[in-house]
Amino acid sequence: MTTFKVKEVSKYISNVLRRDSFLSNISVEGEVSNFKKSGGHSYFSIKDDEAMLKCVVFKTIPIAQSLNLTDGQKVVVTGTIMTYEKGSYYQILCKNVEEVGRGNLYEQFLALKEKLSKEGLFNSELKKPIPKFPKNIGVVTAKNGAAIRDILNTLRRRYRIANIYFYPAKVQGIGASDEIALGVKYLDSLDFIDTIIVGRGGGSFEDLNAFNDENLIRTIFNCKKPVISAVGHEIDTMLTDYVADKRAATPTAGAELSSVSMDEIKEFLNQAEKKLNKNILEEISAEKVQLEHFKKELEYYNPANRITTLKENLENLKKSLDEKIVSIFKYNKQLLDFKRQSLEIINPNSILDRGYSIIYNDKNEIVKDIKTVNVGDSLKLKVSNGEIISDVKEIIDGN
């Protein structure tokens, strides 16, 4: 038996497909799933109830630039069946894609969305705020999926102070939506849980369809705790995204929305510390100014300082009084000297010292007029060093 290499078998299959004229220009109808663009190329799948076929539109094909499909869209693709040898799978190299309607699954999605929207389950005013600093975060997703790893790694990096409570659940296939709903209910029943994250990684529309289940949507709507829906990639939008309190584009984004990062907390604390220090310094400065004012007032009203001031004033008054007394004494002495001199001038004794005398009659009255004296009267003559007694012998009229 001949043994072949893998690439030889793959190349043989590719050549067989190329030689088949039926497969070189074929049109296939199906429902779009998992449409995405990369490097200008478009990749998606078309499917029906029993099978799926991969499709690629290279950027060199005229329709590549304007092509934009949504999951659930029903299309007819025309092209050539070929193999991708490195991946060992076959695909349609599409030359044309025409829309023919919506797939049944997507129609069901739209109908349920409209029904629940009319009931008010998606109203923004009913959304609960997400706690900024949660202590306990609940997560419902697959046990071995990439979502739980992304969520745990993100929270360990950003917000490692939170406790993570994980409820493992199927996220696609039969019974997946029921398991997810049970997980949400259980975590919501725990009083200590602050926030619930429910989601999974990317996939086709049908892979993510468990998150469009009506029972799950109503379970999330009735939650007491805020719920973050983190399903698929950014372009994927499930009904859980509409009913949840917050929609995250990916599980990683869900972890980020459930908390603040430690860097943000540190920055917040640094800014708060700066603001606090500034306020403290301003408060201290204001208190210091007020203290200086009180100090000056205290110094002004201080009894000791008041006594010192009064003592100084008393000393000044005493000095001024002494000067006044001396001045008054000096003035009075001068006045007294003047009076004394004046008295000395008019002092009778001073007149007597100059040779004058005073004449008294026998009644000891001063004789001022010769008419009051008679011959024979006895008179007393007062001189500076004594008295002379004489009798009047003759009176001569001076006139």
C-alpha cells in the first residue's frame, strides 16, 4: 500500500474539486452566520437546518468593498467550491452574494425582541447602576471557555480586591439557556453578591442563541442585583444585551465594566491626597492668620501688658506732675520774690530806714493832718530804731 503525505492528499482533493464543472459555478442558498472582515477579505458561513458551508469573498472581488452581512440574513451565494489546503476544509470562493430574506432563527429573534420591548423589559429608566467598588462579583459562563479566563485575568489585573463567585453553565446547545438562567437566579439570591456578569466568547448567531431565550431574558429582568451582559464580540448583540443593566462588547469588557481598575483607584487616591493636603495647608494657613490675630488681640488685652502700659502711663504722668509741681513752685517762688520785693518797697520800716518817721496821737492813731493836733498834745514818733515821745509846742500850717 502506498503512503501519502498530508499535503499530497489535500492537493489531490483540491484538483478533483477544480475539475468538477458542477462545483465551478454553483449557487447556494442559506442563512448567514458569523460574518466578519479581515484585511479587506470577508468571511462567513451559510447554513440550513442540517448543514453549514464556509464562504470567503476576497478583497479583489468587486462586491468585497460594499459587502456587509448580518447573522440570520438569508442569501444566495454564487461561486466556486474549493479547498483550503492548510486547514483541510472546503469553502465557496464567492463571486456574488444576493439577499433573499431573513432566516427563520433571526426572524424569531426579531419577533421576540419586539414583543419584549413592547412589554418594557428593555426600558433604560429601569436599568440599575453598576457598583463602582464591588466586593463580590458573580459570573455565569462556561467552565472551560475563554470567557471565564478573560474575566478572571482582567479582574486579577484591574481589581484583585474583589471576590469572584463562579457558576458554571452550558452556553450553547440544548438546555444552555436554562442552565444560564439557574445560575443568574442563584447568584441573585446571594445577598452579598454586588454584580452579576453573564456571557460567553464569540461564535455564530446560532452558537450565541442561548442568550436570546425568553425565560433567561425575564430572569435577568427580575434580578435584584445589577447584571452585565458580555456575550460574543462587539458586533454580536443578543437579547440579554438589551435587558441587562449594562451591555459589554466582550467578556473582557464585562469584567472592566464591573469595576474600576486599581490604577484608577490609585490615581483617584493620589488626586484625593493632593486635594486633601491642599485643603489642609489652606486650612492651616487660615487658622494661622486667625491665630496671629487672636495673639495680637490677646497681647493687647493681656492684663500684664495692660498693667505695664498703665504703669508706663503712670510714670509719665508722675514725671509730668513733678515737672508741673517744679514749674509751679518756680513760678510761685518768682511771684513770691516779686511780691516780697514789692512789699519791701512799700514796707513802712523801709521808709523809716530812709529817715522818715510815723507820728501817733495819744489814741495811737497816725497823724495825717495838723488839724487833728493841738498845742500841748503828747505825740509818739516812730523811727527805724525806736520811738520818741514829745509834746506839741507849736503848730505851723504848711499852706
